[in-house]
Amino acid sequence: MKRLFAVALGVLTAIGGFVDIGDLVTNAVVGSRFGLGLAWVVLVGVVGICVYAQMAGRVAAVSGRATFEIIRERLGPRAGLANLAASFLINLLTVTAEIGGVALALQLATSVDPGWWIPVAAFGVWIVIWRAKFELLENVTGMLGLALIVFAVALFMLSPDWGQLAGQALQPGPPAEEPVATYWFYAVALFGAAMTPYEVFFFSSGAIEERWTVEDLAKSRLNVLVGFPLGGLLSIAIAGCAAVVLLPRAIDVTSLSQVVLPVAEAGGKVALAFVIVGILAATFGAALETTLSSGYTLAQYFGWSWGKFRRPARAARFHLAMIIGILIAVGILATGVDPILVTEYSVVFSAVALPLTYLPILIIANDREYMGDHVNGRAMNVVGQVYLVIILAAALTAIPLLIVTGAGA
Amino acid sequence: MTEAMNTNDADATRQPAGQVLDAHLHVLDRQVLDRDAVPVTTVDDLELDGIELGARIEPGSPPPTVSAILTGPQLAMRLFGGHAPAARRIAIPWRLVADIGTVVRLGVSGDDLDAGWVERWVSRHLIGRIPGGRHDPE
């Protein structure tokens, strides 16, 4: 029974960890413009994050080494530092987006301007990282994040034309009225939102925080294979809601209130309450995960002491780095930049940075010195290499598409 | 230490007893943990004794030995080139190394090493002064 509970919690965590401000916004934007025409990208992204997280989790559990220690070892100090710089900056952009997302969710709940909520959100993130136990922060945000299931419920309550939605999903390709480049730009953005690198830094470092060993491999696999696909289903439900309500009225998603509009229309105030709780938990959880990831990446590259299982004074530089990271994020938000815009850029750049961290993990997952008998099987390697090609293609086309389409305008 | 170090310019025909490690592949850039598995640093560089930089190696001369793990400013030297003055080097003597696997383990506590001074400074003067900084998470 206790084991079942442990797995259940892990699954909840994965759902909460998958859906963040990037998925919320990108899926709603895509749904309002292409209906379910890009649902296939979510599927590709979910399988990809399963492959990637499964490998990183297995490497962490078997070898006890987290992602960035391995990147430094394999790439050496120079290429490792370039990798660290890219990953850290994009992660910082994601921290900014998530803290902004928390502020926007609080604005939805209270109608108080998000400018007032940003310091509150940032302080909340810091105090939880400073004082709360790892399991506690994982379980609470994961559990509350489940409230996002209201998107799936809302989709049913809207009683959409299922045939039409299935038609959009099964006939991928750019619609006649949208340029081809824009379609592919959003495909890359959606892929980046699904396969955000911080999810893997967090997953692999979290495995070490929770002291996973070889015996926990089955648990890791179940967490990945149930949690991320459920997160993907939620993503498609968000896009579906936008496709049913926003697409016919040609409403462009530029704020969080438009993301939740379909839910409010379907279920009224009760549904709105659920969706606000869900968004708050998902963005707050993701803000914790991204902030921790910024500390993890730096500490692992330089060999500092890290981890939430230590008291802060025993992982001093790790905590100092996270405090500075949060302050920078608040500084960026204080310029008045729209958090939704930050989010849209962060998912695209996530796609750009993905190969930098994916490739070393794929190599180590095949290294017997680290993995013993738990190296990748043949099937895993085939899938892993197919995804290497997909990830490289997304990374190389992301910036050209960003420029050509004017960020999807 | 029973392992023999096989540095890049070691004689290929020499067959040392014990486990053979490639300094570049198996030691450089590995995580260094102390006796209690607390991370201390990463192996930023190694100090070799018995070899002069740029000098010709005479045939039959004794093999160089690894004398210390270098860290701190040494990382910047490896990143950007140049030389740190010997006085500014932060070294962990090689005799403190207890084991080499996927990590380098020391046989002593990291609290007493020079390599830990930045961590100790940040801990004492910044992080330790924030309320709750010295308590376990709840």
C-alpha cells in the first residue's frame, strides 16, 4: 500500500512537472490558431521527454551522478562551460516566465495588478526552497496541479463536434489561411514546451535528492510512463478547449485570462476556481523546479556541494546561486516585460538548447563504466537516436523560423 | 594508492601492476567527494612531479607521478590558458585520495581543506546568517 502511494505521488509529480506556464500558453495559442492540427507534436514531445527523462533517471539512479556532472566529465571544461552558459540562461528565462506565471495566476484570482504579486511570488518560491523538504514541495504542488484536469472536464462539458476535432488532429499540415513557416514555428515551440531541459535536470537531480538506487528503476519507469503522458493529455485538452471556444471567434491568446476563458464558459465559477488553483500550483511548482535546476546545473559543473537534503549552510554556494537567480528573474519582470512573451521565447530557446544536454545523456546511458548492466537496450538506442535527429532538426530550425515568422505573428 | 597513473606521454610498452587509469579520461573533470560523500570540488587539473613542461623526456627516465589535484584558479587556466602563480594554486595532495571510480573519493573531511574555503566563506558570512540557514529543511 505504501509502495502504491509512493508511485501515485510520483505520478502526480510528473503531471504537475510537465504542465507549466510554457505548456499552458503555447497549447492555448496553438489551439486558438490551428485547432488540434498540432496535437501530433504533443505526442512526439511526450514520447521524447519519456525517453530523455527515463535515460537521465536511470543514469542518476545507477551511477549516482547527475546530468551536469556528466556533461562536464564528457565534454571537458570548455564545451561544458558553453553548454552550462546556454542551459543556465535559458533556464533563467524559464524561471522568469514561471514566476511571472504565478503572478498572473494570482492576478486572475484577485484582480490585483501582477506587478504587486511578482515580489510575493518570488519570495514564496525562495522561502519554500529555503525551508521545505524536497518531498513536501513535490507532493503538494503535484497534487494541487491535478486541478488542471478541469481542462479535460471542460472540453467534455463544451460538447464539441468530436468529428471535427478528430479531423483536425488526424490531418496534420498547415491550414490554408496560415503560412507554412508559422505552422512549423509553433510546432517547434510546442515541442520545446513539452521537452523543456529543466524537467530533466530536475528529474535526474531529484532522483539523487531522494537517494534512488537500482531498486528504484521500476518506480522511475512508471513515474515517467504514466506521469508525462497524462501531462500530454492535459496539454491536448488545453489546446482542445481553445480550439472549440477561441478558434471560431478568432480570439488571439495574449493573456492568461484567455487561456482559462473556455473553462469558465463551460463550468462557470466553480470550474474557474479549479483552473486558477491548478495554474497556480503548476506554475509555482515549475518555478521551484526551474530555480532548483539553476542551482543544480551550476553546482554540478563546478563541483559544489548541493541538494535540498542538506541544510542551506552545508550547500552555501548552491543556495546563493538560487537567490541570485531569483533576484535576476524579478529584475527582468520589474522592467514590465509581459511574462507571456517571456514564456513564448523561453519555449523556443528550450528547443535550441535541447541537443546540448540530450547527447551527453544518450552517450553515458551506453557507458558500462557508469551503468554496468543497465546500459540502454537496442530498442532504447534506436528510439534514442531517432529522437536525436528530431531534436537536432528542431534546434537548428528554431531560430530561423523565429526570425522568418516574426515570432509567429 | 596501488593504481598506477598512465599519463598521456607514458611509455606504451611499460606494463604497470594494478588498475590502469587514463588521467585525462578517468580523473580530470570528475567530481571530488570527501569522506562523508559531500562534494568538495571538481578535478580542475592535476599536478605532476618529475616532469618539466616543455623539456625533452630522456628514454629510461622515471615515470612522472601525480602529486596533487588542483582547483580554484586552475579551472580558469584550463579554460582560457595561461599560468597561475604557484602561490595561488589550491591543491589537494594526492595522498588524500582514497578511491577512484566514477568519482574521486578523499579519505578526509572536506571541512579542513584549502579547496573548501570559498564554500566556507559563503556559508559563514552569507547563507549562515539568513534565518533558518543552519537548520534542516522541514
